[in-house]
Amino acid sequence: MLTIHSLPLPDFSDYFAELEQSLCADRVYPGLPMEFSRGCWWQRSSPCTFCGLNGASMTYRQKPAAQAPEEMIEMSARYGTSRIEAVDNILANDYVEKALPRLIALSEKLDIFFEVKANLKRHEVEKLAAGGVRWIQPGIESLDSRVLKLMGKGTTAAQNVQLLKWCRQFGVRPIWSVLWGFPRESDAWYAQMCRLLPLLHHLHPGHVVRLRYQRFSLYHRAADQYGLTLSPAASYRYVYPLSERDLADQVYHFEDGDDNDGGREFGPLDTNRRPGVQAVIQGMDAWSEAWCGLTPPILSMRDSGDEIIVEDTRNIAVEREQRVKGLAREILLAADQGMPEVRLSRQLKGANVIEVEEATADLIARKLIVRLDARLIGLPIWSPSTPMPALTAFPGGYLDRRG
């Protein structure tokens, strides 16, 4: 029986032969879908409540870290394209340390996409970028830690903001979403989340997506535990002339029977009953619009040693240029790493608690740091930063529709 590490490489020769003969050949920039692992190592130990991927199988298997880059290099040479889209559910745990060095050493970099867990650290994002992994789909899903806990994500809002910051720093384009409509969530959480969004306009925006209940997810397998009464999504009834019972045995997406009950706080479909969600949707739209111009908003900093000079072109900027000195400079440097606030006074020797609190409050008022999950999160990225790849550079391929 073949194991994943002994599977043959995919043969795309028929596709490329057809493409060469196509009238659109000069407008198609193909990518190579490749598989390096199956399943999800996080799902195996602590599955996200909403995820129905991999059916009933929780088995995770991966190709050895040394094998993955060699297969990418071979396929790229065989088909004459540097674009590689990993179809894995999640980047294997050891690939950052064991697979990327081979890719980093290449004189001509590959252009790679991976889905990743959102708890990546600064040096890991830097390695991904250096190895050509400049498109990622991180499982961010929310910017509120209470919602993330309901999902079983194993991450926090602070980690998610830090990841978006490192992506902007090193020129990695993240594809991410805010999900809403989880059992037992509060609309007030979204009302609080929307106040965070304008602070992040210099980071890459995401989208807002309503939760859908999937077959094989915990919400489907243990619906009663979550107070759900699931039935096949309504759209299926227009396609399949089956009884409700037969549909329930066949379909992948479900709806909660109480979704339209305005008395529930579980996220009904009607967003008019959810002012917090509405505010987040509008806030995310405004964030995306801020990136529609020639130059995205900037919040960057450089350190002269005596002071940090901040450039801020966000709509909410207090000033276009700010100078941060003394104790405030030390706090901003600590916040860049997401310092737990309880450790701040111990690290800043010689400063008393009141001075630290006053300087912290001033930086928050200047919209340069934010409190999240009992941490201080610095918002500026370091100047210079690496530009993000253009949309036309997507590793999965691109079709030029001009002409």
C-alpha cells in the first residue's frame, strides 16, 4: 500500500499540452496544486467546533520535511512555472524549521501558498517570506478571543493581530475572514470588536463570513450539546427532490432551526437584529476600501536610539508624524512583541507603576498601541517593510482578463 511519502508526483502534462494550443495561452499564468500532508494536526488533538474537513477521519499524515522542497523544485522545473499552491489543510509543524532552509537557499525563489495556523511568530513569518511562501491562509476567523474560544481555535485576538502585523512587515499576503453566528456568542463582543478595526487599517484586510454548519463538525455531531436543531440548508430543496430525511443523509451544509428567532443571542441570519455584527461588517468594508487606492494606509516606525519616529496615514491618525521618547519609547518597543502588561513594570527598571500607566495611556490615546488579552500590542510595523505580492502573483494561477 502506498503511503503519502511514496505517492508519485502529479502529472499535469495533458493540461500544459492543451494550454499551449489554447487561444488564451498568453493570458493564463498557471499554478501547480501540490499535496504535502493530509488531515489537520490541530484537528487531531483539539478540533475547531465548526470544521467538517476530513470527514470522520482525524488521521494526520505528512511527507517528510526534506522531501517537500525537492518535490516543489522538481515540479517547477518540469512545467516551467514557479507558482505552487499547497492544497494541505495546514502547514506541517516542522516545515518552517526543516523544509524552508532549502527553499531560502534557492537563487530563484518559488512562489508558494500554504494554509497555516495563526499562532506563527515573527521569525517564522520572516522565514516563510524568505522561502517564497508569500501567500498564506491563516485560521484567524475572529479578532475577539471569546469567539475564538467558542471555536476551539487555540489562538487569541492578540496573536491574530500580531500575525497580520508580521505579514505586512515581511510582505506576506494573508487571506483571512471574520466568522460570526456561533452558538452562545454575544453580539456585544462584535460591538467591541468593531472599535478595534480602524486601528488596523495599515494591515491587510479580511472579509466577514456567516458561519455555516458542516457535516462532520462538532456542531453537527453534537448538535444537542450546543442547543442546535439542524436541518439541511434551504437551498438544497430547490435542487434535490428528496424527503427531508434523505436530504439530511446526503448534504454537507445545515441550518439551525432557531436561526431566525430574534430572542436568541446565537447569531440569527437577519443581521438587522445584530447591531454589533452589522458594525463589524461595515468596519471591515471600510478597511477594504482603505486598501483600494494606489497606496495602502501606513503606520510605520524607525528607531534612532533616542526616539522612535512614527509615520501614520490612517484615517484615525492623531498626527502624520509622531516622536516617541523616553519611557514611552521603551513601552512601545515592549508592545511590539506583545508584552503581557503585568510584566511591563518589572522589565522597565527605574520606572514606577504610575509613570508606566500614564505613558501607556498616552500611547493608547495616540493610537499606537492597544490592549488585547491582558497584553499591550504595538501597532506600527518597522520601516522599511517588504511590499506585498500583487494579486496577479497568486501561486494558484492567474487569468489576465484584459483585452
